[in-house]
Amino acid sequence: MQSSEAEPDGGSGSDPEIRPWAALWSMVLGFFMILVDTTIVSVANPSIMAALDTTMTATLWATSAFLLAYAVPLLITGRLGDRFGPRRLYLSGLTVFTLASLACGLSPTIEALIAARVFQGLGAAMLTPQTMAVITRIFPPRTRGSAMSIWGVTAGVATLVGPILGGFLLGAAGWEWIFFVNVPVGVVAFVLAFRYVPRLDTRAHRFDWFGVALSALGMFLLVFGLQEGESFAWGVIWGPITVWGLILSGLAVLAVFVWWQRAQRGEPLLPLRLFRDRNFSVGAATITLVGLGVNAMSLPLMFHFQLVRGLTPSQAALLMVPMAILSLLLARPVGRFVDRRDGRRLATLGLLLHAVGLALYLLLMIWETPIGWLLVPSAVLGFANSFMWGPLASITTYGLSPSLAGAGSGVYNTNRQVGAVLGAAAMAALMQARLTAELGAAAGAAGLTEGDGSAGALPESMRAGFAAAMAQSLLLPIAAMLLGMAVTLLFRPRPPATRSVPIVTPG
């Protein structure tokens, strides 16, 4: 395949055939769509359960299956992008995801819906690493900060849009439309990506199939154990198999995978030389904590808004609008700052502000507090997101060579997803523990510790205890953000040669 790159560092500077900003916006549309889908289904679970005449456990598997199929292959699909070209993998993943979305909306049974969600997850896994890899390869370092800021904020905001969009579609058209809406968006995203995402160099690889098998098995055991631990109360799944057995087995298999990547003489699936770049190692560790904190925080907040404040899912999600708006408005200015100067401390500031915003929620989560005050921490989190996502992605990946862009993107996104799964599992366990501590037997009698989301409006006598339990649960994401902030202090400065005034304008 002929190269479309003009600069050894992956830049596009003088090549008239590449329009990097058009390529970025084309990919952002597809990336945004698949990330919205990670949260949009949550508000429709009761409707899906009633329409398909199934159980809550089976309904929740529609989400679990998607997340599992999304997280497990990311290491592999990132490397496949290096081998076959990120454009080809992106378009293939977008096609699979769009067709699977249509199948989801047409599903007559819960089993058919779960199967279609698996294919949605596989499509998302094919697509996601390619977005970051293409940015690394077509934007020169002097403009990569702006591009990564848009990519990062997209990742942060999309998960907030899901419940809002899901609530409106559910009320206006029915649960099927949370999937049908992906079809026209997917078609438009495909046309734009086909037109603007460039074909980039590929190299013949001797593919590490044994590494593929080890990676897939290890990630499946780890993610499934973390994801389903709460469902089985961290106990026995079947016979002698326990949740902790799955998690430890997954870690053991992944350890063998790392050993194999070092020991084999061919071309590894995961080039360990990635981690010789200190900033990549620091960023990969930080994004795991960010994924944990961001995913964990939504559970207690949404439960508080709905069960204590009595809001509908759509109304509860609207309290997050200041965060979404500020994140989007500040993305480009923050990106330009990163392009001009060493932006590594912006990531530190972003994680600190995120912890501050969550601490404000903790203080305000007393049910008598006027609801308007809850918009204040949402705004703080908007500033935090703009300072955190983009600069973190930029400083982590700017040192990667084009040949390692896919592998690096796969690792980065895998860590984010594993952190998200870990955050959800840990938060579910912590919320149950705090509810039991605050409300005792009354929590179980009201159905608040069953994890099925079936509890209705809380009686007046339980609201204070429930609010206290949800507030205490926020200590987990606060701790994750503060630890991530400390890790970012290990970032090294970016070389001055890669910092200058941007010369590429959006196209």
C-alpha cells in the first residue's frame, strides 16, 4: 500500500492529499456513536425487560455482553490496524457496529439482542484504537494537542450524552430507537471516513497468533470476573469456579502473555518497547485510574438524583449538561495551549479539579440541598474534563512512532476500558456496603441492595441515610482521581522542538 504520509513523525504538514481535520471530525462521529452506546441502554433496561418478557438478569447481560466484547479484543485490534491499515479496520468496525445496531432494534428475543450486542462490541473494538492511531500518524506534534483534546473530550462527553439521548428516544419512540438511531449516523460516518480518512503505510507482519490467544483468554477471564463479580456476590459461579479464581487466572494468563512477548523471536503482538517511553507508561497507568473514577462516579450520582431527588432519568442526566457543554467549549483552547507549551501539568490540574468537583457533590448530596446547587460541581467537572482527557492523551502518545501507533492506542484504550469495568464492579460493592451500614435491614427490605434498579421512590425516613451512603461512595472515584493526579507528576516535559504555534486550521 502506498504511503500517504508526508513527515517521518506521522505529520501531514505539506501533503495536499491529507486533510487531517476533516479526517479527525469524520472519525469523531463514529467514535462518539459507539461510546454513547456504552451508556444509552442503561435507561432503557426496564422497557426492554417488559417488551421482551424477560428477567432483569438477562436484560443486564445485553450491556455486559457489549462491554465484554468491546474490552477483550482491544489489544488485538490495535495491532491489526498496524498490519492491515487503520482506515480499513475503522471502516470494517463501523460497518459491523452499524449492522449490529439494526439487528439489536429488530431483536424479537433477549437472546437475539444479547447476540447482536456482542457484534456491536466487536465492531466498537475494531474501530476505537484506529481513531487514536490515525491522529498520532497524520497530525504533526505541533498540532497534535488540539486534535487529541477533541478526541479526549469526545470520549468523556459521549458517556454523559447516552442517558440524555436514551431518555428522549425512549419517551418519543420506544426502546428500539436507541439502536435504530445508530443506522443513519453510521452510514453518514462511513461515507465521511471513506472520503477523508487517508490510507496510511502498512508493513508485513508475522502475526503472533499464540499471543492473540493468550491476550484474548487473559482479558476475557479478567474482564468477565470484574464485570460479573457483583452478580455472583464475589463467590461461586459454577462448581469450584469462583469470581476471584477467574480474576487471578486472567492475571496469570496475562503474565504469561507478557513473558511470551518478551521471549518470542518474531514480531510481538504487544511491543514491550512501548513502555520504554516513560510518558506512555505513566499515561497508560493514569488512564486506568481515570476510567475507574469516571465510570464509578455515575452510579451513586444517578441513584441519588432519581431515588432521593425524585428526578426522571432524563432530568437526572440534564444535571450533567454544564459538564458536557464546558468540556466541548474548552477543548480547542486547551488543545492550542498544549500545542504551544508543555501541557503535562494541565492533566495534573484536570484530575485535581475532577476530585474537587466530586468532593463538592459529596458535600451537597444531602437531600434538602436546593437542586440548583448540583449544577456547580457539574461545571467544575466540565473544566476538569477539558484539562484532563485531551492533554493526557497528547502527552502519552506524542513520542510514539507511526509503526507503534496502533499498538499504543490499543493499550491505552484497553486500560481505559479495564479501569471502567473495575470502577463499576468496585462501586457496586461499595454502594451495597454503605447502604447496609447506613440503613441496615431496611435497605434489603426496600430492595436497595439487590442491584436490580427496581426500587421506587424512597420513603422520607430513608432519604437521609441513602444520601449519606451515596455521598460516602464518592470517596472511591475521588481517591482514584487523586492517585491519578499523583501519577501524572511523573510525566517528563515534552521536547521544545515539538511545541509551536499551530499552523493547521480546521477543515
